[in-house]
Amino acid sequence: MNYLVIRDEAVRQIQAGIISLYPKMRVEAHGGTFTEQSIKQNAQRTPAILTSLVKAADGTQNNSITFVSWVLYRASSEDKLYDGALKIVSALTSVIQKADFDLDIKDTVINAECLYSGTLDAMAVTMWAVKWELLLGSRAFSHRSLEELGELENFDDTALIDTVQL
């Protein structure tokens, strides 16, 4: 198992738990950062839950994996906008609490924050960051297999050096 597998399993479980409540919900993995342009593009395909694995701690004292699930919601009126987003955040929180991974999970800590901005308001979009941390009782990986890394793409940095102008 690796972090990519864990992230993909988180997305799959969110999809499975949310789709019966919100059949039109777009649930996908996301890189974790947004620009104003990417928010505008994502706002065209709402409602959406975009999940990022943003932090992993695999040490002797602290073992955890942190995700952020970005909830984007668009509505025709301000009342529906905020109420609709809160309903999705509530449903998502319930799904996260029930998430089951092949990990030794001691606890799941969830924090949700509305990322209100004038730019989002002008687009009739609201965005929430639902941060959730899996606190692990043991390391996420008991041993690391170098064979897993064999599938990584080879990156030829000489091509990059050739294109850089000094």
C-alpha cells in the first residue's frame, strides 16, 4: 500500500457514501491547490467534492494522514447557496467518520471551514475545506518496498536544462 492507494480509497469511499444522497455530485481526487482560474473552471461542474491527501506523518511518535476534501457548491440564490453547501458538508462529515481503511486508525479528527470570498460570492459559489486527519496507532507502512517505486516515470532533467535560458 502507498499514499496514492490510500488517497484513491478515500475518494472511492466518499463517492460510495455520497452518491445515494447526491446522484449528481462530482467526487474526484485533487492536487490540493487552487488558483482563481481553476476555481472558476471547477465552479462550472458543481456540486463537487475534490479530495487531496495533503500531509503524511510516519514517525515514532506521530503517525497520521491528513486530507482536505474541498466542497464546491453553486446555487441561484444566496439562501440556497449556503444551506446547500452546509447539507453537503454535513453528509461528507458523516461519510468520513465511517471511512474504513486497511490501517490501524485510533481516531479521525474533522474540521470544516467556509472559505468565503468576494470572488466566490460574485460567481454564486461557496467553497468549504473539510480537513480530516486519520490518527494512526502504528506506522502507515511497516516496510517500504522499492519495487513500488519502479513504476515511477523516469524524468530526464537534461531536457529541462536545455530549455532553461540563463
